[in-house]
Amino acid sequence: MRAAPVGQTAPVSAVVWTAVVSLVAWCWLLLGQGFFWRTDVRLPPRRDPGQWPSVCIVVPARDEAAVLPASLPSLLAQDYPGRAEVFLVDDGSSDGTGELARELSRRHGGLPLTVGSPGEPPAGWTGKLWAVRHGIDLARAREPAYLLLTDADIAHAPDSLRELVAAARTGGFDVVSQMARLRVESLWERLVVPAFVYFFAQLYPFRRIGRKGSRTAAAAGGCVLLRADMAERARIPDAIRHAVIDDVALARAVKGAGGHVWLGLAERVDSVRPYPRLRDLWRMVSRSAYAQLRHNPLLLFGTVAGLALVYLVPPAAVLTGAVNGSAATAVTGAAAWAVMAGTYVPMLRYYGQPLWLAPLLPFTAFLYLLMTVDSAMQHYRGRGAAWKGRTYARPDAVPDEG
């Protein structure tokens, strides 16, 4: 009769120790991962330059007629003291994106607009980067000092461009990038979108990115101000032509060329693209999640195990401790869960969301785990990354020509 409790001790102890490891991991994330959870990394100190440099704004667009009326006028209306021009590259749209852009320019006026079309991308190029290359080629005739690479769904405040340029000039940055505030209106957007930015910051702590000598490199593709001479030195976009996650690849190329990169959260740069349903958000994440892991099965396994240990073990330990009557298990799991939720609160506040969403982060993390696995499954089915009706070849099928 005494053997039963002894037999139960080993599994309970294993759960306790797993919960302890999760709690230790959260303590390290809280203090040792560049304070990734803080949301106060905004545009750095800046002052107006004596002479405003010229800027060309490059907007790759494929089937963006639904969002252009809410985004393009904000670019045309930029209050910029220097010379600026917009180049929208219609990447084989079937919904009249290019003509709509011209109509919006005629209706709203503002900065000059040029609409170009690059044709189908050649082998080895993702469509967006091929469009960016075409836009940069068009812009070179104007000999700009800076290029603003921004997506077709991004709306900018009237002073956005001047603030970006002032920050770049004052801080000596080759890249100044802002992570646009994504739309958060539907239930699924509330659950998934703030966590998307939270996880991104966990992988690429913003404070480390802006530190000279740091190897951490990332940018947010919706808003990237890039020095034109650095674009040539880093061979952008040619050097990253096959990248699905082009913003991170761009930042790495710039840092590899000795450049200085800054990334932070935006205050008045917003995405107007809706993701009302879970399948919309699922598609957004799964199309590039496995590419983020370099299509490496070991990294996939480590990521799944890490997500489970860090995000799923705490609530599981609380439940197990309550069922088995193990106070140590429940308390340790609850402590880890509390630290997790506490680090998520600043991001929820940034997005203006209720704080009761913080304890639901394990559920959202489980969704991201499934999205990542699904991304890998799509890869091994030979589908590659799909976006806007275009499927990109698997990296091992893409020739890497110098």
C-alpha cells in the first residue's frame, strides 16, 4: 500500500523541475534578453538638418487596390522640406492597382508619383524584392540621398518622412526602421497581432539592434529608411534577392557592410491591412515561419520544444499541481506564468488592448507553434512560400549566383 505514493513522486518531481526550468527561463528573458518586453524604443533623439536631403519613396504593390485609398494619399501628403518623390511599382496586379494609384495621385496631388511595372521576376528573385529593385532603378535617376522602402498597406503621418530623415541624420544611422502599428480590431487580431510583435522583439531585441558592434540585425519591412549609398555598398536588393523575410535580410546585409541600423516601434505609422479571420493571420505567419528557421529541422525541433517549455509548461504545471495536490508544482508554474503575463502587459498597452489578454499568451503561443509546424509541412510538400497568388521556389532549388 505504501508503494503508490512513492510511485507518484517521480513524475510529480519531474513536473516540478520542468516548471522550475521554465521559471528560470522566464527570469532570464525578463532581465537578460535586452529588455525585449519594453515598448519605449521609439524614434531616437533628432534635430532638423541644416539642409534636407532628397528622398525617393519606393512602394512595391501587388493586388493592393483594397488598401491603397487608405495608404497612398498619406505618402503623397508628406510634409517634407526637401525634395521627395514616390515610385509605386505595380508587381503584376490583376485588380487595377497601378491605375488606381494614378487616379489617387490626380485626385489628391502632393508629391510626384511614378508608377512602374517590372514584369515577372526571374528565377532566384522573390516578387517583392524584384519590384523593389525596379523601384530603386527608377529612383537612381533622381540621385536621392535616401530611399524610403514602405509597403502598400502602410499609412504615414504627415511628418513621418521628415522625422525619419532627422533621426537618421542626427544619429548617423544607415537604416532607420519603424515597426508599423498593425490593425487590431477583430477578436483574432486582438489575440494574435500584439503577440506577433512581442515574439519578434523577443527574437530581435530592439535595444541590441541599435547598438554599434551588436550582431543582432532586423528591420520592419513596412517602413525602412535606407541611405542610398549604403544600398549600393550592401548590394540591396540583389544580395538578398531570394529572401522571403526581406526586412531581416536587409538589416543583416547592411550590418555586414559595416552599417548602423536602428529599429523601434512606430507612433504614427500604421498598417491598414485587415486580418479579420484566424486563417488570414495563419497564412501571414505560416508563409515565412519556417524560412525564419532557415528550413532547418533541428531548429524547428528546438523552437517547438522551446515554445512548449517556456509558454505551455507554466499553465500545465498549475493544472497538474492542482490535480495532484502539489503546491510546489502549482506555485512554480504560477510564478512563471505571472512573469510571462507581466512581460506581455506593455505590448498590450501599446496596442490599447485589455490586460486580461495577458494570461492568454500561452494559448496564442500554442497557435504560433502550430503555425510554425504547418509552415514546415508546406515546405516539405514542395509548396515553398506562397504570397499574393505567387509561390516561391524552395531555397534549395534557387540558384545562388554571386
